[in-house]
Amino acid sequence: MRYYSLTGILSMDKGRQGYLKHNPSVIFAGATALLVIALTSLPYARADQVATRLAVAPAWSIRWQPARLVNGTPVLFRVKPPSLVKSLNGTWLGHDLPFTFEPSTKTWYALAGISLETKPGTYSLTLTAESGKGMSVSSVKRIRVAAGEYHTIALLIPKKFTEPNAAQLEAINQGKSLKDKAFLQSGAQREWSGAFLPPVNAPVSDVFGTRRTFNAAVQSVHKGLDYAVPAGTPVFAVNSGTVILAHPLFFEGNCVVLDHGQGLLTLYLHLSEITVKEGDRIARGQQIGMSGATGRATGAHLHVAVRWQGVYLNPAILFSLHLPRT
């Protein structure tokens, strides 16, 4: 079979043009052959560019739990990049996320959270990975955050907690200074492993996010969980970590703060007794004190709080997450 170029066809006499008019496959085959010749004769760089344009970029797998995110929620992100990478980092709501690789699932994970003050809307999870060849690859996932449902209650407490005198104000400021200093001590390495467990075996008596009115005047938000347990009930660490504060405070009473690494802390308030000291390495389930009614408390109970990079999160949701042990 003979092939003809388009310019050759135009220069043919009418007899040959008539032949080709009734045999269009000849023209089509010729055009295909010319296209193949043109592509294979491209320089390597240009041929690679053509292949890149035609290829479909591999997809990132990005999942999270819980499936529905609201303000005040801790969240576990799981990411599988389109190819093997040496490291993965992210940003979420202005926070840096160091990801950890889990060999058994070949995914990267990071524990993060959403502030109570975060408004409903769609926010970006930005991911940046380094490939084995040192190349940077990135992806952005838009994620919906809804509004959580939180209720309001009224409480009556001693006036010294709502109208403190000069000496009490000094004690309040000293306590705040101790906490602020402790909060800066969170280590860069993750210390927690596996699920976070409740600190006591008892029902929750007050939930996270409750808006409280004290003595019909002062308002605050309950940034933890309360367990109505009798004074002297053993209190256990919700996960492994390091004690960065073990001290009596004005509002919190006898207080223990554990650092679980990467800005994740847990706080245990109103203890009747502290059984650990600052600097101790604590295992998940190890006793750290006993419940009580010290500080601003209407009765014996345990208050536990979760703080992540300066943001308080709902402990009940953290206790429900399925977390890796690596």
C-alpha cells in the first residue's frame, strides 16, 4: 500500500485525487504513519513531555477518623502517597503535623485536632512528602468541619473562685505561670502508643464543651470530662508519657500533666493525692494519683483534659479512636 502526504494529495492530478476520494483508508493509514514518524523522531526531552501530559497522576489516599468532624474533635489522619516516600509532613488549621509510617498498613498517620473556636466550614489538609530520590511531592485535601452540639449548665461555687481577693489572684497567677511553663516542655518525639484509655472505670458525669455559668455571672467552657468518683479512687495514665507538672494549683487543685509528645498533653485535676513526680516516665495504665475535691470543685470527682498544640480536645472521642501501636 502506498501512503500520501496531504501536501502531496493537493498537488496530484484530478485522476489520482478521484482514486483517493474512493479509498479514504489510504489517506488515514498515511496520516497515522506520519504521526508515528513525527512522535518517534522527537528529541527525548520532548517525547517525555508528551508522555507526562498524557499520563494520569496517581491518586493520594487520605482518610480520617472519626468520619464526621466537628469543632473540639481530635482526629487521626491516615495517608498513603502515590509512591514510596521517605518522610511526610502536613499542616492543618495552622498546626504542623509530623506523620509516622506504619509498615503493616504501608500508611502514614498523625494525630491532630480541631479547636472549639473553629467555625463550621471547609479547611485544607496540606501534605508534603520527600521521595526516595529527594524529590518533593505534595497534595491538598479539602475537609468539611461541622458545628458540634454543646449545652449550658448553671453552678453555684464559693465566691473566692469568682471574686478572688488580692492573695488569691496572686495564687491564680502563680498557677498560670507554672502551667504555661509546663506546656512548653512537650517533646518532639511521640511517646504514646495504641489506644488512649479512660483514667477511671466510671461513667462520665459532665461532658466536654459544656458552657458553664458560675453563680449566675461568670461563664466558662468545660474543656474536659468529669467522672463522679469518690475521693481516693485510683487515677491511671490514659497512655504512656512523661510527667511535666505535678503540683497544687488554685483552680485545678492537685494537678498532674503528662506529655505524650508532639504537643499532646493530658491533665488530671482535683486530685486528693499525687503519686508521681515531675520527670517520671509513665506507662499507660500506671497510677498517677487519687481523685478528690481540691481546687474549684463542687464535690469529689476527677476532671481529665486533652490538650494538643494549645488546643483543648474532647477526651471521649480520643478514647474511642482506633490508634496504631507503632
